[in-house]
Amino acid sequence: MSTDVVVIGSGYAGAGAVKAFEDEIEAGEANLTWVSEHDYHLVLHEVHRCIRTPAVESKVAIPVDEIKDDATTFVKGRVTGVDTDERTVEVEDGEDVDYDYLLVAVGSATAFYGIEGLREHSLTLKGLDDAREIHRALEDAAEEATEMEPAQVLVGGAGLSGIQSAGEIAEYRDDTRSPIDVTLVEGLDEVFPGNDPEVQGALRKRLQELDVEILTGDFISKVDEETVYLGGGEDEESEELAYDVLLWTGGITGQEEIAAVDVEKDERSNRVFADATFETSADRVFAIGDTALVDQGDDEVAPPTAQAAWQAAEVAGENLARAVRGAPLRSWHHEDKGTVISVGDEAVAHDVPVVPINTFGGPGAKMLKKAIAARWISSVSSHGRALSAWSDM
């Protein structure tokens, strides 16, 4: 009897692991079932493009049928839980899916850190529906605004997602000549916190060239229907920022469906602890991508980035095949290949190993950003789809 292997999630980690497993396994060795609530893979690090131009959806959403082999079974449905004793994946409005080996790659949810009113009043960017909602909110806000009283759009969090979203909103404003002010709010002292001051400065410069106001050094303490409150400790008054649209990009946490799974997790983030082989505390359950805190030694874990998920997926797919065969598993260690961040129509590249310049922008960074997206799309789909997407990346 063939071994049943199940992968849940269609993000970078899930889609990449499916491809890697299919490439590694021989016909008849195992049955692969791929479960996801979406019947497409979303190129998430480019979804901010859809804020400005919703038509880009067709370039960043790749149908699963273009990715998987014919022999792989796809089940569309939201996973509501995993029974590690019975070895079943519970699917909302569907039949349970049995497994012999399971890879959990359901990504992450947005973290709100208990900030009063933030969840209720902010938009997030975790998928196509979110991008559509942000685009509509910008349209509505601009329609009600005037040059004398422009719409106030706040982006909370100046990490990768916040910077790229703020840049895209600014380009939308300029393309449509809409009366919109864009403000990027970061609680720490600089944009792209914790990184090289050189790349921080380059990003700040490009944001300012797009007329994005940058406020750093005060955390959001409270949000209501019209106002974001910054700071406001026991001995100080909070600063008030009126807003028409609030986009929150400030952090990640584990998905709700993981909360009840009997596997060791970080209590604060609800993300699953995984070894460098992606094994978890539950027998025959592996975890990868933003779902997991993958051990890298010296109390370090892999970063929650698309780059790390891509790299890990290749080894995770191979390890699933090795598990089926009873072979030793490979350990994985993340190799940082640099960072490329889009800021509207421009981009900033930093610490790219094959380039002698530490931080650079201009046509070189822009082409590199396009090439990264095209390479991924080509690897999971086709060269033709990658070529079609090139101009929109």
C-alpha cells in the first residue's frame, strides 16, 4: 500500500514543497494530497502591486493545476484542525484527509499585539481580497477628499510589507492624481528596523521622494474609528493622527487552525517549533515557512521571509520523500542571499552576494526585483507565465 503524504497550504513553502516532493518521489511510492482554501498560489511578496492595479492579480495568482502533477490530488477547503493521534487533517465542509506524513505550511496571520481597536479598524495585506479592499478604500477616500482636505492614509509598520505598500499607495495617488497624504508609522527608531543603516537610509530617501511622510519612534497605543494614537505612557500625552484609511503591516503570528493542534508551539506567537529537518514534536508531522520556528542553532530560527521559505521548501519536499523511504533526513540552514525591496516603481537592493556594491538602487535593483519574481514564477509554473508577469513586477 502506498504511503499517504499530505501538504497543507499553498504559499511559498507549500507550493515549493509540493514541487520538490513530486520531483523526488518515484511513481507508486506515495500518494500526495495538497490541501488549501485557495486553488491558487499567491506570489505574496508582489501582492502589494494589486493595491495600485487590481489587474495584476492575474499575474501573481497561479492556479494550482499549473503547479502540481496530474497524480497529485488537490483538495480545496479551509483546514480547521489536525488530529495527530488519528493522523487526519480536518477540512471545513469536507471529508477528513488521512496522512502517514504531514507537512504544515499554512503561513501566518497578522499580529495586532493587543493594541486596543487596531484589529477592528485596520486593513491588512495577506491576500488578494485584502488588496482589493485596500484599493476600494483608497478610491472611496479619494472621492470624498479635496486638495484642501486630502484623505489621510496611514500605514503602520515599516518592515518589508509596510514599505512596499506605502510606496504602492503613493504611486496610486500620483497615477490617479488623487488628493491623498501617505504616512508611514514605525514604533522603532528607523524604517526597516534592525537592518544596516545604509539600506535604511536608501529606503527612507526613496519613500521621501514619493512624498511619503515617515514617523518613527512612537508605537501605536490605541485606534478608534477616526484616530490613531501614538505613544502616551503614564507621564505623557499621546499624539493623535486622524486617518481615513489605516493599513496595518506590523507583524505576524500563527494561524488560528494551528492553535488546537497537539504540537509544541511558541506560546506568544502560536508558531510551531521545528527542527532543522522540519520535524515537530508530533510524530510524522513536519512544519515549514511562516507556520514554523525552524531551528538554526545558537538559539536562532529562520527568518519569516519568502526567500527562506523558498530555500526550505526544496529540502522539506526531499525530506518527505526520504521519510517515505525510511532514509535519513537532511538538515536545512538558511543562506541569506540579500534583500531587494520595491518602493513604488523603484527598488533598493542590499547585501546581494554576487554584486560588489553593498546597497544600490536604480535600474539594476529594479531588474533584480523583477528577476527574483520571474524566477520563482517560472520554477513553480512556466517560463511563459514568468515572462507575462515581468512588466508588472
